[in-house]
Amino acid sequence: MSVVSSRSELADRYLEQLPYTPYPMQEDALLAWFTHEQGVLVCAPTGTGKTLIAQAALFESLHSGATAYYTTPLIALTEQKFQEMQACAVRWGFRAEDVGLVTGNRRVNPDARFLVVVAEILLNRLLHPDAFDFSSVSAVVMDEFHSFADPERGVVWELSLAMLPPQARLLLLSATVGNSAEFLNWLDRCHGRKLQLVESKDRKVPLTYVWVPDQFLTEQLVLMAKGDEQARTTPALVFCFNRDACWSVAEALKGLPLVGEGQKSRLHAEINKLDWTQGVGPKMKQLLHRGVGVHHAGLLPKYRRVVEELFERKLLAAVICTETLAAGINLPARSVVLSSLVKGPLNKEKLIDASSAQQIFGRAGRPQYDTRGYVYALAHEDDVRILRWREKYDSIPENTRDPGLLKHKKDLKRKKPARSEGRMYWSEGQFKQLQGAPPGKLYSKGPFPWRLLAYLLQISPEVGKVRNVIRKRLLDEARIKAQEKALDRMLLTLAKGGFVTLSPEPPQPESPQPEASPPLEYSPVLATPTPELGKLLVFRGIHPLYGAFLLDHLGVADAEERIQALESVLEMPRPLLRYVRVPFPDQLPPGNLARTRLDEELIRRGLMIAKPQPEPGEEEEEDDDPWAEEEHPPTLAEKLRLMFDAHFPEVDDVHTQSVWAAGELLRFGGSFNKYVQSRDLVKQEGIIFRHLLRLILLCGEFAQAAPKDTTPEIWQQEMRELGERLAASCREVDPTSTDEAIEKAHGADVVEGEQPKPV
């Protein structure tokens, strides 16, 4: 293909090849992209065809020979966009290999000039200019850009904006936001980027909102599936707010007439090809034969991929899913159904937030198939029963003299259903409130990252430069000052840990300060790195200070202690913790690290009580409830956390849990299926699988820096062997996803690998 340099010519050629006439928002955005020097911010509802605009950046990159990035916040969405962009490249006469993919788990064509990446990968590359040259990058597309306001990960988008070279044009694609003008003013003022705003609140496929007060979910879906292709309002995405509820709903739909006659034979033929005999596979096949899919993070990736494919081919009537699907891959649905408007633990539920609700609503209506999308919200089952009771009761006149009717009315009154005390219910008014809620605003959220601070100090020890980065955050003055004070505390912590030396030196109080006394005011000018600071840059998926702390201790740990320590930093959903408990000492005795270092030091500090040893011949009393809180001995993970908190009491953003999943799996000889079956984890096997893959990647991170009490060669060999054993277990159930992760873990690019949230 010839290289085209004129943007005007590119615009003409792109518009000419479109299979249909773009509607006004798309046309405005495309013209802005091809004419504006620095880029465009597009704010429009979900389902308004923003991907067509993103493909213009690919078109320009391929025809001009320039390098470009396309970022998304989620692995599943990145994979989907990669496939879409490759298909576009081939359609335009280029090679599929001209489009590459880099996520935390997978690399395909990593040297391609158009790269589809998870957002953290772009930031990681910007943080390593020696390894990645951005001088030839002409454009960066940031999809789902409203993630900027995410409290946990929004800083990734914020810092990428700040670090991109000036020649890289920006295409920011977002759902509607409430302060687009304010955001663009900030971008211009603090980063010198002037973007054009293209904003729309109109959907190509309008939505119809339906409150359903009188139907149970099973009945509602049967009604939606009735009639011919035009009459029915399936396929539908049915949203539940926990994984167990997904399974319960899916089971309740078995045997219902949801699939049209024309679909059945094709669906059965596809399902019969699947060789799913282990784990949740047989149950999934039963559901799929009936036109029902399940999609959540507790499933193995291979199951989710098949559900997505079947749904996109219009072979499934319904997919029961969690809300993560709303912010992730684009499954084409005519309707969405909300079985609840509240979420949270039992008796602590809260109304879902408006931004999440509107993401869910936006999944209804397929531009290529539908002229209208439908959003159904169902009343609670208790309210449906009460409404139906009321209709029956009121149908019997109060003044009737019929003995039979009088008896029936009396029986009805005695059996009147009621709401459960303590349970939160929802209403049609709240449904309307969610529909009309104003869009969220883009602001900087979340603390300043430790790893970024270490990186900036490696570049320059001048603290003033770090303060300038903080002052450029999209925050009000009070929050900026609070973050500057937090920076001073972070620098003192780094100095205390031996990672930097501060100048001027921190003042030393002449006498211990009372707890109620305010901290000493101190703002260092220089924070000069020591050789230890480099350790903090090794850790990307966990808190870097805690990773460095573990390195100081794991050299003396035995193999099972190392597994416990590594598992403890990988967050496991709370409902699963009771299935992955660390065994008592009689089943998992304390290892070398606990015996020779932690126990003695924690007892000396008064953080742990020495357990009295029984006299010779005396037997310990058995407890009827060995898991009683007061009798639970501290696990290794808890001992390590106690020690860390004693050294760094001011660090409050570390998350650890006591987990024994990989260790127990290895005790089963590495058999994944035997392990999940024995621990009743079959329906959550995807969570365990993801946990193991993350542990494999974490072994790769830890292999880059050896503990003090061993040699780099021995340490790297042990980390490699552990990773290989876990990989063999994962290949047993999903070899494709496992090999993608291993390819990443053993790749040459050691700075990649930030752990994004899977769908």
C-alpha cells in the first residue's frame, strides 16, 4: 500500500470505504480527528459507535506508516479490540501482523506499528524511555476514558496523559461526563494539550425503560422470548451482582422455552463439539443446550470465550452475567434485564451507583440489528408476591355474602405475604432516578503511587519536580495540599526503609512525642536514591514496599512458606477465603522463617504471645470449633504483616490475606480438577485459575531481585520451578490461556506485566 501523508486525503479515503453513512456524532468526531492538530475528546453514550472513530486512528497509522497505541482498561476488551482491528487491517489490504497486542498476560506481534494494549502497559512503557522509544508515536487512542475517574486505577490514565510526548495526538473515547469543558481546560493548562470536544447524548438505538412489578425473572424471560424474530426482545443480558446468583438464575431457566426452533439445531450442533468433561464444563453444556450462558470471573477463560462467540452469533437467548461485563466486552444484546437494583452483603445492600447502572443500560440495543433497545428492571420477588396477593384479595368484594368467597378472603388475609425485616428493597422511583442521574465527572482520584515516586526519584532527586506532578493533578487546592503532605510522609518512609537519603536531614524530636501531638513539619528538598530503591521498580502487580519487605525475609523461608507469602499479596474475593484457609500448624507446621526469625521477634515486640508448651505427658485439650477466632494461631501471612506494620506503621495502603490455594493444589500433585472438586470450588474455578496465573507472573517479578540470604542463581531457579509447576496445573484445564500467560512471564520485556482487572 502506498503511504499517504495528507490528513485531508486520509479523511476522504476513510469515509469512502465506510459500509454505511456515519451518523452526525460519528461524522463530527471523524472530521475533528483528521483536522485537529492535537486530538479529540469524544463523549457519547455506550452503544453510539465510538469504535468506528477509533478505527480511523488505525487507518491513519497504517496508511501513514506511523506508530500508534490503542488502550483499554480491561484484558477482555483489549482482546476483542485487537481482533476487530486486525480484521479492519486485512479488509484495507494490510497484514494482520501490522496490528499487535500487549496485555499483562499475552503478547502478539509486539513490534507492530499499531499496538492494542491494556492501559497499564502504556504507562509502564512511558516509565521506561530507555527501553521504549515514543519519538515515532503519532497517536494514542484511550478507550473507556471515563476510567480516569476510577479511584484505584484512574491514575494510570492521568499519568499517561502527562508523560506522552507532545507529538502524540490523543483520541479520548468516553461515556458522557459531567465536566468535559473543565477537563479540557485542565488538560490545556497543566499539560499544554488543546483537544476538540465532540459531545452527544443521543443514542443511535434509543432505549425503552420498563419497570416490571408483577413478574418473576423466569416468567419475564419467557415473555421476552415469545414470538418471531421481530416480536421477541431477546437476546438478553441478565445482570446479577454476585457470581452465585448467576448460577442460581441460570439453573432456574433450564427447560424454559427461550430458544426459537430455527436456533435449536444449530445451537445443539455447536455445543456437541465441546469436549467439556471436567469441572463446571458438563453443567455449562447443559445450560448452553437450553440457550442460556453464564459469564463471570469465576469461569475459566475457555468457557467465557465460547459463551461470547455463541451470543454474538445469536444462538443464545440469554447470558447471565455480572456487572463487569457492562464495562468490558461488547456483547450484542437487544435487552438488558436487572433482577435487582441493589448490591452488597445480605442486609447491607445499597442502591447501585448511577454510573454503573448507566453502563449496564447502555448494553441494550444493537445498532446493526435493532431499532430499539430495552431495559427491564424487576421488582423484588417479595414485592411481586405482595402485588399478586393484593390483586387476588381485592378481586373479592368486601360486601360479598358468598360463604365460599368469604372463606377464601379470610384464608388470603391469613396468608398475606410480607417484606423481610432488614432486607433492602427497591422501587420504580429509584429505577427512574438511575435513568435520569447526571453523568459522573472526571477528577483525579487515588493516592500518588509508590512505584511512580520511586521512578521519578531515580530520574532526579529533586523533590520539587515530584511536587509539580502532584500540583498538576485535577484536584481542588485542599486535596492538592493534602497530597503534598502525604508526599512528605512517603519520603520519610522511604528514608526509614533505606531507599533514599533526605536533605536536609529530618529533624529528630528531643523527646518522644505524645500520641496527640501534631507531627513535626518537614519538607525535604532532595531525596537521593540508594541502591535499594531499584527494588521498588521490580514490583508492578503488588505494593512495592511490601514486595521489597518480603525479599528481605524470603531467603531463609522454606518452599511452603514462600508460597504462603506470595499468595498473601494476591487479592482473593472474600467469599472464597473460607475455601482457601491456611491449615493449622498440625497440618502445615511452621517453617524456617517463622521459627528462626518471625516468632522470636514478634514475641519480643509484644505483637504475639508465646504459646505455653504442654508438660511432658500432658495432652492439649481439643476444641470443638478449631476455627474459633480466639483459638486461631497466626498464619505466616499474618506474622509477616505484623512485622511489616511494626516497621512501617505509617503505610496503610497494603492489602494482604492468608491464602492457601496454590500450596494445597501442589499437595494434590498439581491436579487442578481434583483440587477444586475437593474444596467445592468448581463453580469458582476461574478465580483459582486466575490466581495461579497471577502467581506465575509474580514469580517472574520476584526472580528479578534476589533475597539477602540466598544467591540470585538459586533464587531464580526456585521461582522458575514454582512457576513451571503451577503452569503445568493450569494447562490441564485451559492450555491456551495458560500458554499466553507463560509467554508473557518468560518474555524478554521484563518491564511489562501490570495486573489489570479481568472480566
